Amino acid sequence: MKKQERKPLVKKPAPAVTTATPAFVPSFLSEKKLVTALALLCAAFAFILYANSLGHGFVGDDDTVIAKNKITTQGAKAIPEIMVSPYRKGFWERKESLYRPMSIMLFAVEWEISPENPFLFHFVNVLLFALTVFVMMKTFALLLPGIRGILIAFITSLLYAAHPVHTEVVDNVKSGDEILCLLFALLSLYFLFRYLKSARFLLMIYSLVFFLLSLLSKENSITMLVVFPLAIYFFSGAPLKKLISYTLMFAGVTLIYFLLRINALGGISNFSEILVINNSLVETSDKVIRFASAVFILGKYLLLNFFPHPLTWDYSYRVIPLHKISDPGFIVSFIAYVALLIIALAGLRKKNPLSFGIWFYLLTIALVSNIFILIESTLAERFLFIPSLGICFALACLFVNFMSRNIALSYKSVRDFIVGNKRVLVPVFVIAILFSVKTFARNSDWKDNYTLLSHDVKSSPESARIRYAYGSALLFEKAFPEKNEEIKREYLQKSIAELEKGIAILPTYAEAMYHLMMAYREWGDYQKAVFNWERAYAMKKNPKEEFLTAAALSYGSLKEYDKALAILRIAMEKYPSSKNLYNNMGLYLMELNLTDSSIIYLEKAVQLDSSFYNAWFNLGNAWAKKQDYPKAIQAFNKAVELNPLSEDGWNNLANSYAAMSDYKNALKYFLQVEKLNPNNPKAVNNLAVTYYYLGDTAKANEYFRKAGIKNKMP
């Protein structure tokens, strides 16, 4: 057998490999990063849009909860008291149904950091609004996962950020309660759905805590008791049993809120009588007319969502007249809401997101609709701050459903996302730009009280409250501090005209009559001042000290001292520790030559406040009238110590020395008057006489000539 030769094993060379340059593989944003980036974009947009409000002052109701609130201005140390107090307790003592400690605590902390400085308050308000928009984007993207859901969340947040109807809330610091309410409600919804996706119970605890904070921010959050279960039904697929158990948890939190509310208010509700100036519907007791008017107002709310112009600070009596069911305004509004309800019901079974948006709007607007309960407002733009979110969400669903068919599943950047969805986003951006122009312009109107009212009196000329508020702003902010007499009288004339118009709209407007009295008193028409006080007092037995004091001063100007004293006695029963009342009582008793009684009251005034210039000055006059000049000098010395610029104080001090024939000291103090005002006629004449008694004939004649008297001295 032939052996086969073994061939050596030869390793074949490996085939040559040609290495090609790899193609670039793009990096795509994860949905989580895309959502965060878009949320930051919307938040930045919201902040920039309201940046022109940062330099504004306190406006409207800001004084009642911030600048003139005795609790808020205590700063952070007032937090325990805030938790057990009604909303405006530090401003007035009347009972009210408002319990919103979260916003008051925020304002107290801001005051602690920067007292009397509105910049920080506006900055925080705008920042909170931007944060709300950020959380809004994150929350709705969580409810509707996937790129389509992200697109709906982005459009919702963008439209909401730009919407002009929110300017009242963001520009008016006091309305921080609205922002906190929505912010905490969205955070509660966000953590609720995080819990539903992960079953980590700690997330549910977060949700419940934020819901409580929302309730403590503003009562409107109570509607979330229905909105949250609806959201679970529409977007989670949780079984009915689970849905009920979650709802019961939120109901338990609501019970805690009501216990805190009852502790602070003494009951669930402490409503006093609702005044017609606050709610026009009070004008009639006819339930059909009230219903028709309320439905018309709902139509106005709906219109403002789509056409926010004109905007105004006030919609109270009588901006919106009462309506009948036969009025076209009622019919159109009724049909619109029936249509919304039909669409909402039709989408309920199919769990259509559009339907959820409508339900959100209907449920949150119901609380302020005046249909189920009468509230203390006819209509207010701030009441749309939460409901308008439902409209923005519904619009976003419509845009995406009808204008965006093929949506890419991933994007390389935010720019890529926007460009890739330009078909739907271009019309959205157009609307957002139009809204932004209106919002930016409206921000300027909220600069201060006078700017706001001088603008809104044109957009709401039938508002009794705006006429009253504008007239009052002209009086207190313009006329009173004005030094130029001609300009001052122009402001007074405008103030009187506005206040008269306010009273013409609402003939029982006691507050307008009170300020009209003050305007006429400043004008010098004391008869009309007294007339307006008398009819104001007849309308409303106003016990406020300043109201009664102003009336007494008006009677005093007419030299009707008996009437002035009678009013002051009524006031002193209510305010026994008022230095002003004792001072005025002493002044008018002096006018009636009851000097001994006058001194008793004036001395009481300086006991109450040793730095009260007016009382020391009047006390000096009273002692001088009794010819007790040493005591008069003592009182006048104290007066000029407190007010070194008082020409009358120095002049009367000098006169007291002159009455004692102490002409050297008299000259010293008359020269002080001349130093303050070289043309003071009293000082010029008194210096002439004083030099005469001191034997300085040349100086005496010099001052007599200055006074217009020639050759007085030989």
C-alpha cells in the first residue's frame, strides 16, 4: 500500500479586508430629555414675556394682603398666626370665607427678605408662573406618553404661557394664590401619575401633600377632587376599584383642609352679605334672570379664552347688565355650553383627550360660575387662570389631531422637533405671537394703580368700582401730594367728576360718597362735603375712624362746631385711644372758647403720642389763649423741636415771648421764620413791630416798607 505523503500544513493568508469609513450615526434625544428641554423653553418664554412687569409697584388688592396688612408685614415670625387666620385678617376684622395661608406665608417671607420692595414680589410671581408652565409641560407629557403626547403638552404649555387672560394673575402680586394653587395641583397630578406608573407609594404621599398645599393656596383646588379621578380614567387604565381608592385618599386630604379651615374661620363658610357692587346678580332675586345672567357670563368667559380683548381689572356692577332667557347673549352662550357638554360626553367612553380638556374647563369654571352658588364677584379674569388650561389642552389636541398626521418617533434636537412638526406648530406660533403682543402690552397697564385705572376706565366706563377707584387715585395719589395749586385743582376736578359718575351708576355707593366728601373738602366746598358725608352715613353707618374724622373736619370748616363735636364723641366711643380724635376735639372746643376743656383733650392727645406735632401746636395756642405764656412757650418749643420747618410754630413761639415783652427772644424766633421764608407776611410785620419795641427805628421802617407800609416810624 502506497503511503501518501503528508503535506506540511500551510496557513492560508487571511483575505485582505478593506476598511471603509463608517457613516455618521446621529444621536437622538430621549423622550425624557426632549420633554425637559421643551419644558425649559416654555418656562423661559413665560419668564421673558413678563419681564417688563418686574419694576412695577403694588397694585389694587396688593395692599390688603401685603403692604398694609399688619400680619404679613411682621415677616416670617407671623407664619403661626397666618395658619389660623382668615385671608385678610391683618387688613380688616370682618368675617370672610377666604382661607389661603400659603400665599400669605409666601408674602410674609418675601417681606422679611425685602420689606416694602415690590421688585422681589413681582420677581417671585413671574418665576412661579414660569415654574408652573415648566411643571405643566412635564405633567401633560407624562399623561400622554410618546411623541404625539409631547407635542400636545408643548402646544398646551406654549399657548398657556402666552395667553393674555393670565396677565391679572401674574402682574397683580396678590394673585400669587392662583399661581400657587395651580402649581401645586399640577405637581400633585404629576406625582400621582408617577406613582401609577411605578407603584412607589412615596410618590403617592408627595401627590397628597401637594394637593393639600394647593387647597391651602386657594379654595378653587377643590375641583381637583373630580379632575384627578377623570385624569386617572382617561390616561391610566386603572380599574374602577383603584380609581375609587385613590379618590378617597384625596378626599381624606380635603377633610384635613376643612379641619384647618374651620379652625381658622370658625366654620366652613363665614360669608357676610354679598354686596351688589361686588356681584351684579345680587341686584335681582329673580332666579330665572340670575340663571340667564350667569350663563351669559359663562359665555363671556368662553369668549375671553379665544378673543382676550379688551381686558379690564373689574367686571363688577354694572359692566355686565342682567339678562333674560330671551336675550341673544344668553341663547348663544347656552348653545355653546350645551355643545361643549355634548362633545365632552361623547368622548368620555372613548377616552378622547380632547374630551378631557373640555371636562377640565367645565369642572373648574363651575365653581365661579354663579350658577350653583353666588360668589363675591360677577366675573374676573383671574378666575380663568385654572380653567383656561383645559381650553389650551383641548386646542392642542385639535391642532395635533387635524394638522399632524405623520409624526416622527425621534428627534436629534429641540430644533429638529420644531422643524419636523412645523405643519402644526406654525399656526400655533402665530397665535402665541399674537397673544404675546397683547400680554406684553397689558403688562404695562399694571405698572401702578393710577396707570391701571386710567386705562381701564376707558375699557369699562360702566363700572362703578373703576370710576370710584380712579377718582380715589386722582384724589389720594395725585391731588393730595401736589404742591402746585393750579395742577392740584385740575386733579381735584377730575376726581370729583369720576366719583360723581361712580355714584350715578350705583346711587347707594357709600364709599364713593365718602371720598367725594374728601375731594369737595379739599376743593373748599364744605357744603357739598357735608352733603356727601350725610348721605354716605345714611347709606352705611361707617364706624371707621377716618370716615368720622373727615366728617367732623368738614363740619368744622363750616364752623358748625356742635355737629363736629357730636361726631367726634361718637368716634371716641369706638376709638378711645385715638390721638387725632382728642386733638380735633380740643381744637373745636377752643373755637367755642371752652379753653379749659380744650386743654384737657389736647394734653390727652400728647400723652397718647408725645411726638404729635399738631397737638403740641394746638396746646400752645390754647395756653396762649388763657394768657399762660410760659406754658404756651413750653408747648411751642416742643412743636418746633418736632417740626423745625414749621413757620407757624416758630411765629407763635415768638409771639408768646412778645406777649411777655421779651422782645429779644421774640426777635430771635421771628428771624427764624424769616430764615425759613423771607416773604412770610406774618414774620415781616412782626419783625417790624419787634424792632420798633427794641428801639431800632431803621430796621423797623425797613420791615414796614417790606410789608407795604411807608413812613410808619418817625
